[in-house]
Amino acid sequence: DAGITQSPRHKVTETGTPVTLRCHQTENHRYMYWYRQDPGHGLRLIHYSYGVKDTDKGEVSDGYSVSRSKTEDFLLTLESATSSQTSVYFCAISSYQGATNEKLFFGSGTQLSVL
Amino acid sequence: QKEVEQNSGPLSVPEGAIASLNCTYSDRGSQSFFWYRQYSGKSPELIMFIYSNGDKEDGRFTAQLNKASQYVSLLIRDSQPSDSATYLCAVLRGGADGLTFGKGTHLIIQP
């Protein structure tokens, strides 16, 4: 998966608990993304990062925060998990060198269940 | 209006035939267009991208783009059972702020 590791691969947690998902890349790419995938909704962007400590919100950012202290790591935190955040979470990376040379590569995903 | 529209399927195609997958998008400023393949329980895998009007071929795959009609398609020739998957259409509006995805089309190749 293009040098992208997501952890954990599976997690079950309870409503109201904090959860942190980790994405680690070995490609030294500048851009990193968190998506969630739900039946009937497809892939939706949560947050993205365009450099160390530089992040921005995506389409469905409410209830999520992110941090990027190193180029290789991008963390997604659910401060207080809710059942609506049960989903498959994918991290993606890109070297972005222009709109005609953009390729997004995905990690293996994290299946999160909030009970 | 959904930004990227795909027919969810399932689309059933006999083995050896041509599978045709379609996608429309709403933002005329979209610059690049992508097709990802996703097997059940797996992550999306990039198979084609196109940014100029016309056709782009790669092996058994052909991507077609018509910006005037805001329409992207993917043709899979000589379809194989291993092509059975969900195909995601995605667009890049510009910049590095991520791709916008359609909900995907479930393709079934019947042996």
C-alpha cells in the first residue's frame, strides 16, 4: 500500500471515549488525508495536511481533530466517540505536483466500531 | 446536487464483454479525473487518471473524458471475473485539498 501503515486495523470502543487513529508513511510525501467510508455515502474527506503542523478541514470534520508533528505521521482523534462515527477510516498520501500529476494512494484502512 | 454521480449498480457483464462505467460531475472547474477499483474489504486502488478531453488507454482499460458534458467513463475490455469490484470515480477540483469521490459502481463479471 505505497508505504502507508494505518493502526490499529480494527478497534471497538464505547460511546464517549477518545480514540486516536494513526497513519504512518515512508514515502516522505507532503500531503496526507483522512477519509471515512460509509455505505450510501462513499468516501468523504475529514481533514487533510499540507505539511508539518499545517492542516485543514474537509467535508465532514465535525467531531474530529488531527495533528501532524512529523512528515511521516498524521493522527486522527475522535475526542468523544459517537455511534455515528462507526466507519472505515482510510488514510491517503500524495506528492501533489500539479493537477495533472496528482495521485492519491490509500492505506489499508481502520475499521472502527463505536458501541 | 451531489458533486460526483455514479450509478450504484450492480452492473452485471458477461466474461469477455466490455464493461462500461459512467460518472458525471457538477463542478466545471474540475481539472483531473480518476478511477479507483476497490475490492470488498480492501482499500481503493488507482487504476486510471485523465485530465484532457478524449480517450486514454492503459492495457484493457480506457478512460474517456468529455468536459463539455461533464462526463467521465471507464471501459474495461475483455472483462474477467477478477474485475468484479466497486469502481470509484473521483475528481480533483484544483490544488492539493483532496479528491471528491462518487459513491461507486458495483461491477459483477459473470463467468
